[in-house]
Amino acid sequence: MGLRRRGFVALAMAAALVALPACSKDADDGGGGDNTKVEVFSWWTGPGEEEGLAAMIADFKTKNPDIEFVNAAVSGGAGSNAKAILQTRLKDGDAPDSYQRHAGLELQDDIRNGWVSDITSLYDSEGWRDVFPAELLEYLTIDGKLYAVPVNIHRSNLMWFNPKTLKDLGIDEKVPATWSEFLTVAEKIKGEGKIPLAIGPGWTQKHLLENVLLGELGKAGYDGLWNGTTDWTGPEVTEALGVFAKVLEYSDIKSPSADWQPMMDKVVSGDAAFAVMGDWADAYLKGDKGLAVDTDYKVAASPGTDNIFNFLSDSFTLPAKAKNKTAAEAWLKEAGSKSGQDAFNPKKGSVPARTDGDAALYTGYLKWGLEQWQGTKDGSVQLVGSLAHGVVANNAWNAEIDTALGLFIEDGDVAKFAAAVKQKYEETK
Ligand code: GAL
């Protein structure tokens, strides 16, 4: 709740201050294209990601045979390269016709800058308010207006392992219940010459950070990190950050993998015992690697986060300066459609943002993933939002956290890191 309150207040103020010139179609200077094509920007190029996008493009083409799909995807997990390129394009007024963003505060900067159009009318004409969960719409609603269409729900707080590796090591074939338990098991794994925890580039380190903090602080403490009610420099967070530092010591942080797929490869090969990664890893392991869940690999909530769902949602926007607005709206309709979501998500390793997806399509890990997501509605599972994937912090604060985390990885100075994050929250909110 606190998160949303912070988001709403900040965003409502931003809206009032800049009066959002791009919110009205009359006020922007986009358009001008002939709508025979639509350029869609994402970061889904890698194994395990592009298959989902390809499936949705195929569905789009059957519905829109006269619109050419221009795939402007830029490689790099979590948009690590794409986001900077997108930023430049948006600043230069060279917007694609639609681009990927996460639901939540990641949209805040774009709205402040007038880069995205209000698409509330599309929600009304498509009847989307009835098919997307109310709590998800809250993350996409700013000052009563909607700015993006959610295509999926991903889960961040998952830990993956290869049961054979743990069996060979004589370790229980399960995810440790707490990070303290992980540290005990990790010592044994290290002693056997294996990497206890595989890690990759900066964003995967932030992904790990959020889930260690969640496991150590629980939902209330974690939520408070993002709305100012949990003190970053207080004793609980200091202790949790200390645990994070210890966990990193049992990772291959000195020679991290280049991205999340090679990081997962270390678990597959048995070089590493565990990896914390979102459920897009399932699509990679079962699709690209041809592995079977529960046999070749296993997954559970990361330590200390049972029955908590750390969510993120990939969403598509209508840029104020999109050249082909009608074609862009056709893409947004695809992203929000039942057939589009049911084509995309089983291949992407996510569950549909819509509540009326065909449950029979979500098998293996995704069956449990869907049950857990649905559990957030009846209260049996608690809902929190991801830091590394744009839900709980705007881009400005997230970038500052990246800088501070980079330094922390070098010097391990908990107090300095916490103080920097706290100060930057005040400066960027
Ligand atoms: C997330 C994104 C996912 C997946 C992941 C790894 O930010 O929401 O769809 O692409 O990055 O690249």
C-alpha cells in the first residue's frame, strides 16, 4: 500500500506540475507515418525471450496482415542495453511506435517528460478494466489515467537448482528456507569446489539484492524500503545488507557471467549449485535447453520468501511521438488481447496479465506460477514489487542505486551504501 501511495502522490504531483502536454493527442507532434508498419522496441532478443515475442508477432500478423512488424529489440537482459538506447531516442524525439516498460514507477519519468500518451480511451474501448486485476491497474494508473498495456506477470523471487548437483554433493535437494541456512549449505558446496551461487552482470546483482532484502525483512519491511517507512540505515537493513554481502562471497562475483542465460548455464552444467533469477529462466531451460522441470531442474521461492510473490509486469506504451499511431494501437490491442497473451506467455515463462487466460496452457513451473499469482488475490500469497524490474523505484533512483551498488560490490561498505540509497531516495522522489 505504501508503495502505491508513494507512487500515486509523486506521480500525481508530477502530472500537475508539468500538465502533461503529451497526454492529449492534439498536443503532441507524433504521427505522420502511413501506418503500414509498426516499430516495437523491447529487449527480447535472447534465447528464452525471443520465442515469446515471435509467438505474439505471429498472432499480430494474422489479425493485421497489412501492417509490417519492425522488431527493434536490443539485446541485454532486463533492458541493460536497451534502456539507454531508448532514453536517447526518446530525448531526440525519435520514438519507436511502441516500447516495453515495466508497470510501476519505471513509467514515472516518461510521464514526467511527456514521452507517453494517455491510453485510457483504449482501455475503455477494449473493455480492459474488466479483464486486468484491479491491483495491477493501480500500478499503471497515474492521476486517473493509464499509460501502458500489461502483457504478463513475471515473478522475481525464485531460486533454481539442478537436483543432480545437490544429490552428488550430499545436500538436501531443496531451496534453503532462509539465507542463513543457505550460508551454511554454501560453505559445504564451496568446500567441494563448486560455486554455491551463480551471478551475472550488475542487474542480476540488484535482482539478488532485492530478494535477499525481501527474505530478510519480510513484506512489510521490504515495502517500506520503497516508500520511506523502512530506514535504510537502521539496524534491520544493516543486518540484511550484511547477509547480502556474505551471500555474494559465496557467488562467482569475481568472474560473473555476461548475462542471465550463461549464469543459468552454470547451474545446468553443475558448476554452480543455485541461481536466483526470475521465471523467464523457466522458458530458457525448458525451451532453449530442452530440460524438464522437476527432473533436470527445480525451482522454489528464494530463501525466506515462501508465499510472497515479488512481481513485475512487462507493458507496452504509446509514445507521444510515435509515427504510426494507428498501427501502434493495433499492437497495443494485440498485447492486451487474450489470444496475444496466451500466445506469448507460455513461451515467455510468464503468466497472463489478463484474468481470463486459458489456464490449461500454463503447465510445468507455470502451473504453480499461475496458482501463486492467483493466490495474491485471495490473500494466501503476499504481493510485493520488484526493484530491478521497475515496479517500486523510478528510473532516477534506480540509476543511483546501480551506482551505489557497483561501489558496494567493490568495497563492501554497508553503511556507505545504505546512506547513499537513503539520500538518493530523498533527492529523486
Ligand atoms: C525483465 C523483463 C523480463 C525479462 C527479463 C530478463 O526486466 O521484464 O521480461 O526479459 O528482464 O531479460
